[in-house]
Amino acid sequence: MAKVYEFLANGFEEVEALAPVDILRRGGIEVKMVSVTGSNLVESSHGVVVKADLLFENITDFSDADLLMLPGGMPGSKNLNEHEGVRNALKAQFEKGKRVAAICAAPLVLASVGLLKGKKATIYPGMESYLGEDAEYTGALVQEDENVTTGAGPAASFPYGYQLLSYFLPAEKVEEIKKGMIYDRLLNS
């Protein structure tokens, strides 16, 4: 079974954190939300408190991860970027050719550790400069380039989550989950 870790810092964006976790878990993927705050309770950018599954400091390494992902939001993305352990885990994951993903403002973390060099990427509109000169900003809702996936913001949470799920399940199963979540009705409204 695939294993995914999502890092949570105070100030994260709720839908960007929880929609992908929900989608992946519906697909049978093991997802662990990891707090980088020193507490299992992490407060979102809108004052919603979420209980993380694990504390960062209690994990020796993330070598069993198939995917490491970051929700956006401010100051959550800035807080993730300031966490040396998160930065090191992302670099190690990327260097092994394994998947990393970030949505909204969080691609700035990937850029700051050099993971977007020569990559196509997206980020929340108006934050393009945070991708750095070495990334190609596409403006897409969801952008994949090799082992890096980025999303543009809250509205991208569902297509981003389904894209991540598609790395672990056949297309028919992903479509079945989309249908069960009536995602097709959203697209056709």
C-alpha cells in the first residue's frame, strides 16, 4: 500500500489540506498528517483546529513515503518553509526520485529548496515570483512535471487530490471515486 505524509503548520489552508487527504484515503491510501508545531493540534488560517496523526519530531525518517505533500495557506506555507526538518525531508524525497506535491502558496517551499529548477509549476495567482527564475510558471490549476505536482489554490484542491490519487490507482478506480463524490456534477454545472 502506498504511504503519504502531509505536513501541517499553523496557518494552513483547510480545504487544501483536508480535501486531498480525504480523496487519498477514499482510495485506500495510507495518509498521515504530520504536525510540525510540537503539538498534535494545528490551527488553520481560518481558526479551525485539526488533530494531526503524528508529530514531526517523533518520526526518524520519511523513507517509507511514496509522496510528501504540503497544503498552502498563509502563514502556513511560510511556517513550513522555516522548518528545516520539512525542507530536508522534501530534498531527500526528491533526490530519490520520489513524489513531492504542494498547493497554493506552498510551492514556494519546493522552490526555496531548489526542487523546481527546470520544472513547470503553478502557484497561487500573484505569487509567481516565489517560484524563482528557474521554474516555468504555467498558471494551470494543477501542474505535474515528473515527480513534482503543484496546485494553484483552494479551487484546485479536488483536481489536485485526484491527480495525486492517480499515481497510486488505475484510472477506472479514480473515476469511480470522483463519481462517488459527485465531482462530475460540479464539472457539468
